[in-house]
Amino acid sequence: MQIISLQTEFHDQFVDITARVQELVRQNNWQNGAVLVYCPHTTAGIAINENADPDVVRDVLRRLDEVYPWNHAKDLHAEGNTAAHLKAITTGTSQHVLVQNGRLQLGTWQGIYFCEFDGPRARKVWVQFIKGEEA
């Protein structure tokens, strides 16, 4: 398993980690299979989405705030970050990405995002290669 360490800067933030995952694939000479990109935090997630237009990320964060407002009068969780937990559940903790001939197999507009919902914080992403058949 490989670890990507990062420091988020904002309360809610999508960090494009595509290049960092691809660099792990290259450094470890992973050729054919898949990578599992996993978030070990309960107030953050991993998503694959468009990385060409930054307005998509802004819109997604805005809409998540509408669905899960930060301050809700009936939340019981003592830390007061129930919205962050709900956003993390919505995005999920992991994504699989196929690898062929040492390259991530993402669509033209796709990127891998670390999704911060309770920052800023020091965070980790775990990346595990799953060997597949040779091409």
C-alpha cells in the first residue's frame, strides 16, 4: 500500500489527486490491473468527476451544502460536524480505477478527487494496486 499525504486549505474542498495517483503507478511500475484509492477519514471522501471545468466542483460543493447544511438545529453529534459525515457518506470512501500499460484509464474529462468536508486538515489517501491480467 502507498500513502498520499495532503493538507487541505478550506472547510469544503475537492483536491485533484489524479497526477499523484498516476505518479504512484509510474514509480511502482504497476502495469495492468486496478488501483483502489481509499480515504480513511469519516469526514472526507474520494470521487471521480469532471476535472476540466472548475465550476463543476464549485457547483457540487454548493449543492452538497444545500442538501446538508452545516448548522442544523436538530443535529445531536457533539462535534457539530454531522454535515461533513453525511457528505462523506454521499461521496463514498473509495474508487477503483483501471490501469492498462502503466496508465490510469480515466475518461477524457475525469479526475480523481479527495473531497474534504471538515477542513482544513492534514489528511491521508491510501492507494493499493490490484494486479490484473497482462495485456
